[in-house]
Amino acid sequence: MKRLTISGSWLAVAVTLILFAPEAKAQPETPLTDPEIASVAVTANQIDVDYGVLALKNSNNEDIRKFAITMIADHQNIIQEATELAKRLHVTPQTNAMTQSLFSGEAATMKTLKAKRGEAFDKAYVQNEAAYHKAVVEAVKTRLIPETQNAELKGLLQSVLPLLEHHAMMANEMASKF
């Protein structure tokens, strides 16, 4: 009997489509509150830091390692900005269904990535990064920014969007090499 296998990149695409595609759900989604949006923003960035840390541990490819270092540094900076803003606004990030979905997706993706070695890992990592950043950019544009009530939080999301789009472009470019 032939066994069907799903590559890490297809898993990442499936997970991110489920996470961020409002039209895929039967019921209209309840708008997120600013504390929930803060939680989603911090969580999404921390997940990418986690992926980068894994890439540094598992990859010997210099381009992958440089990319991972960039992802870690940039996403840690975004987390720091978001955390400082939340403290200044006296907002405590609030876990929600989207945050929980992100955690579930990360667990599945990490399991897939950890099972790979060498070039197979590198390929899966950059394909995941491309899919993940595409989904995050889409969620920021279509859900997080429109639903944010606080002007400063909205401004932060708008200010990091070009960087996230650049990350998506970088990941797509790297993925095209595999």
C-alpha cells in the first residue's frame, strides 16, 4: 500500500491557511480586542524566533544560518517594541483562539522540521518561512491592522509590515534555490 506523506512546506501552508483564512470558517469571526491582537503579534514573532533558533542548531548552510540570524534579530526587535508599547499602554496581551492556533501550528511544524536533516531540513525551513511570512503578512493586513482600536498599536503593526513583507520576499527567494 502506498503511503501518503506531506512535506513540511505543505504542512506549513495548510496550517497557515487554516489559521489566517477567515473565509474558511463557517461563522464570521469575532473581532479581536487590542490585548488579543498584542498576544497574536508577540506570539507570531516568537514562533519565527523559535524557527530561526532551530535553523541555527540544525543547518550547516551559511545562507540559511545568515537568514535565521536575521529572522531572530528582527523578530526579537518587534517583540521588544510590542512589549514596551503594551507596558506603556498598560495592556496585558490576552491569549485567544488565534494565538492558540499559532501555538498548535508551531508544534506541528517544529515536529516536521526536527525530523529532517541536511538539505531536506534547509529546504523545509525556507519553504516554511515563505509560507509563514505570507500568512502573517496577510493576517496583519486583513485582520490585525483593521481590527486594532489603539492608534499606537495600529501604528506599530503598520510600521513592521514592510519588514514582514521583505522577510517574505527573502524567504521566497531562498526557497526558489531548493
